[in-house]
Amino acid sequence: MPECRNCLRLGVGCPGFSPQSEFISRKEMQKSADDIFRAAGVEKRRVGSCEECRSSKHRCTKTRPSCRRCILRQLPCVYPSKGDKQQERESSTQPASSVASSTAAAAGLTESTSVQSLRWTNPALLRAFGVNIESLCTDTLPKDHGLRLRLVNAFFDRSHHLRCVSFVHPPSFMQSLESATVAEDYGEPLLYAMCALGARHIYFDATLALGGLERESLPSIIPGQAWAERARKEILGEMHAPTVQNLMAGALLCEYGLREDQHALVFILLAFLHRAIRLLGLDTPRPLPSLCTTAQMMQREVENRIVWACFVIDGLAANGVEKNMCWKDNVPNIPLPCSDDCFNTSQVSSISHYLSQIEDPAMHTVIADLDLAALLVVVVRLRTKVMQLIRVADPNMPIWESSSEFVRIIDQLMALYNNLPERYYLTDANLYVLQGKGMLGAVFALHLFIHAVIFDLSRISLAGFSFPLAPAFKHAPPEFRAHCQSLCRFHASRVSDILRTGMSFSPNAFDDLFCPDATIESTKVQIIYAATVDQSPQILQVTRDNIITNLNFLLGIHDRGEEAPTQFIRGIIPLCHLFGFRDIAERYQETLGLSIPIDPAEVTGSPDVHHLSASASFRRGRLQLQESQSKTGGKTISSGNDAKLPLIQATQSMFHEEPIDKGGGSDYASSLPLLRPSYPPFEVAPELLGQTVAQRNPLHIVPSAGVMAQSGSLLQPSVDDYIKTADEMSAFLTWGMPDMPPWIDLPDQMPPG
């Protein structure tokens, strides 16, 4: 048959059955095909997106004369001409340095293109990174499959288990990546967000191998920034029609934004994620069909994990402030994440655990059955409860009674602590297994979370930590207060032990952003306890050693910006000066060349920001917004100006009462919660346990909290003196800069820099 019936019906020449068709040129064949489609009245798909879809990074239907997206949005649909395509091909053959330079210019960098390129091509950088870093600073992901695989693996090894963001099913994702369908299966924003986090880990890991001069010569742009920005624009551009894939990308962008100090962006993103989850109904029970497939079960588990990831990030960012929380007291009525072994092998456990069911006296019977992600949800929920409780201004609350919320939370925390599954102990054998599974940072964070939540609650028993609930200790039995103080100090000291364990093993142990926060609060607690509760030589020696460990850790953090280490310790140095550890403060100021002004070393924040510390995400986000508005001449937020806050008078001391009986022999004391677990939660290397201050360029050690020079003689401050100082400073540390007591010569105690 020379012609097909369709061509006869349409009245066009059929090029397919003509004997001469094999001699027809490609151009003539294309013209014949165009005539057929035009006569049929149908659109023809062409290779290449229209200019509108290309610029907005959306998928184009590539239909002529207009694509569907442009028709729906009533946009002019223009396809690039042959000349445009030729120019595009020429630009794609340019070296990567040209692309990276244009990206840097778009980011507002002041360095010239040649200087940028020269810095990136430094042989030392190429050796440290193992890859041309310029390829990680482009607007689009690198085409090289091996490099993409390295970025994705870096994400799974370092970020996947942090803060419950383990909602990406690794086997399915890697299969899509190998088959080049990952953009269609998971969406470009998720892929870009994962690669942005992976590039960040690769970059900062490599900087550890660089010398000081080489590190200073690095360009200011951080690889992956452009990818995170592209993912953000795309998911917010489609926020009216949220998808599960975009929710996953949004959760990862929150993690990335916190690492880049984009706290205002994270605060807004969390609200979007919460509302999108509500619209999609992911936080409510949805029974699966009786004959559901494995794929359907896995999809439901993925959706549950997305909800819990957003729940955890929101709880940590809000710090228990109800106004800043999205979920408030509403707990998602969905199962907690199943074990990773079941998830990775596409199996769903037959037993489902719910957070609302765990929060009861029988918590200890369930904890051992929970996996890492579920345990993180439980501990973050307890932290939220603690932060809410200490903000309750009720001095008459009987916090010492067994039925009180205070004691009940302590019981829950100790049940969690004492029943932690053995696979999460920080033992030598476990550490290598956890590192191989990419869970090292998450498990260290879990331990730090547990200890921090315990001393966050019990620290209000110490002088100076004047949260609204602290006056309730005025009427508490002395033995209960003494027990809470010992409980607080014990778990604050365990943080320093965990830091020693992690620093001796791998820097990856502290990938979670909460590690510096736990370290700072732990140091404050130990300083105040050693000065105001127990000045015994043993406690003082351990405290001094722990302070040095904590400061060394904070100063060694390299992935939070150049100014971060100084900002981390600026609230600790004044406390060291005033509470008997002045030699430590002077050592770190002089030998490290730190210039730390006399700023308020906050214990708690002011009421207008809900008693949040200066490092809290909400306060930093508000400050960033104020600075941005002041630069652009916009209006500022009046309620956030801490410098103009009215000074609030310090409350009367609640600690000037009869001495505390520390005998602990009463029946009441024996019924209090245990201070420590029944198993060793971590192992500290023996050489680290024996490593005292004397082995590290020793400081002058005195058998007391400190000495003060007065009229040429030495005067030993008493515990009461330090308690009075802490009480007087509570206003200074909590509310602003009131008048200091006349007997404290602050400039003499802490000379600037």
C-alpha cells in the first residue's frame, strides 16, 4: 500500500510508504510530519521547553504553538529560535569557572571573577575537596552522575537521621537516581535540597584539612547555597498546591536554613508546612485498604515521617513558647516512625506506637521497643513540656508533690534515660556501627537532648536561673531542692563527658545543631552549682576540667561561620570571671586573642521574647528581620528592641534561708527519682578520664571557687556570697543591665579583651 488511510483521509502526502522515502531528506520528512499534524488539528511535542517554563524552572509540556502551562496562566508562550539554541549550546560548552563566577556575581560577591577562579583552583583546595568545588557553586546540579551520587550519599550519611528527617526511602531514591528518573519521582526541589545539605557537609569536612591561610583564602560563597535558594523559590511558588514531595523539600530547607542562620525564613516555612499538612490531612488517622500493597504501606509511612519531622523541628524552634508553636498541645494522632530496618526493607511493623499512649506512667515498658526517630520525637515532646512548665508563674505550685507536673516530667525523663535500647549506648563497639549506618550524629544528639532536658527543668532550683516557675522553690522542702540541684549538676556534667567521647572519635558526632546549645547551658549550670551549692575540691576540679572541655568544643566548631565560636562563649566568659574561674576566662581571652566585651551573659531572656535566650531561633530571626528593615529604611518591630526595654527589678532572693541538710537520710529523699541510670550510657576513653587540667598547660588551681584580692590580702568568697551575686545578677542576666551591687567592681573582675 503506497499510502496509509489516515494520510488519505487528511489529504496529505504520506512519506512512510513511498518507495522513494528512503531518499527523502530529514528536513523534507520533518515538513511532511508537520503537515500531517497541522491537518489533523493536533499539537506536536517538540524537544525543548518554552522560555517561560525554562526561566521559572517548571516542567514544560513542549507542545506547539503553546504549552499547557502558558495556556492555563495566560502567558505568552515563546520557544527559543535556532539562534537562541546555538547561543545556549555555546554557553553550555564554557568552562565551569565561568558559570561559577556568574553565580558568585549574582550572589552579590565583591570579588572579581579572576580572583574567585584563582581561589577555587588552588591545588590545596583540590586535594582537600577531591573535586573541583566550582562545580558545586553553579545554579544547577552538576551533570556528572558520580558527583551527584557523592552529594546524595553525603546527605544520607550525615543529615538523613538528624531531627527525624529520615522520610526519604533510601532504596527507592537510589533506584530513581540510577535510572535518571529522580526528578520525576521525587521532584526537583527535594533533590536540590538534599544536594545542598550534602555539598555543605563536603565543603566543611574538607576545610578541616586546610591550614589557616588556605582557609582564610576561601571564597565567601558556600557550595549548595544556590541550590537551596532554587528549591525554596520553587516550593513557595507552588504553595497553593502543596505536594508530599514539596513538604519533604520544605523540611530539609528548614534544616538547611538553621545551619545558614536563616531563622526568619525557617519560622515562616514551619507555618507553611503545618498548614499544608493540615490541608493534605496527613496528621489524622487514615485507615489503609484491607488489601493494600507494599507501595501503599510505604507511602503511608513516608507521610507519617514527614509529619513527625515537621513536629520535631517546630518544637525545637519554638522552645516551648505557645505563641510560636504550630502544633501547641495538639499531638498528631498517627503512628510514630517504625524502625529503620523495617522501613529500609519495605516492611511495616505489626505493632504501632502512638505518642499520646506513651505519655503515661507505663512509658518505661515501651521505650525499649522504639527506634531512633521515635525516641527523638518523645524527647523533643518532653523538652517542649519542660520549656512550657518553667514559664508558668505560679509561686504556690507544690512542685515537690509526686502528683505535680514537675515530678511527673522528671519521672518520664528518667524512665526514658534508664530504658534506652542498648544499641544506642555510646560504647566503643556501638560507635563504629552507628557511624556505618549514618546515625552517629543523631544518637549523640539524642543523649545530649535527654541530659539537657533534665537540667533545663531542674536548673530553676539554682540561684540566677530566674524563670517564672523558680519562686515555687521558696516553699519546697530543703531536701527536694538539694536533690534537684544535684540532679541538675549531674546531667550537666554528663554533657562534658559526651563531648570528650565524641571529640576522641569523630567530628561527625556533633552534626546536630543542638550540640552547641546543650554545651552552653551545661557550662552555665556547672559554674553556678560549683559556686553556690558545693565548693568541695573534687567538684571544683571536675567543673574546671569540664569548663575547659566545653570551651574547647565550642571554639572548634567550624561550620557555623567565623564569628560563631566567639558568639558561643561570650556568655560564658563573664560567668567564669565572676564565679571563681577567672583564670580560665583570662586564658581563653589572652591566648586565643578573643576580644569579648562586657555583655549581658543571659541565663534567661526577657519577658517580651518569652524568656528565650539570645541564641534561640525566634529571637535571632526577629533580630535579623530588624537589621534587614533598618538597612532598607523599613519599619522595625518595636516590641523586639531589647535595648529599650524597661528594667525589671530583681525578685527577692529565695535562697537566703536555713542551710540545706545534705544528709539525704530521710524517707522523703529516698523516694526521689534516681540521679543516674542503672547502666553506663556511654564510655569515656580512660586517657580522657585521667586527663586533668594539669596535663593541658595547667591553670592555677585553688581549693575553692576562687579568690579575690582586697587590700593586699586574700579573701575567700563564701557560698552565701556567690548566692548573693547570682541573685543580684539574675536581673542583670535576665532582664537587661540594671545597677550592679556596689561591692562588685565588674571592670576589675572582667577587663575587656
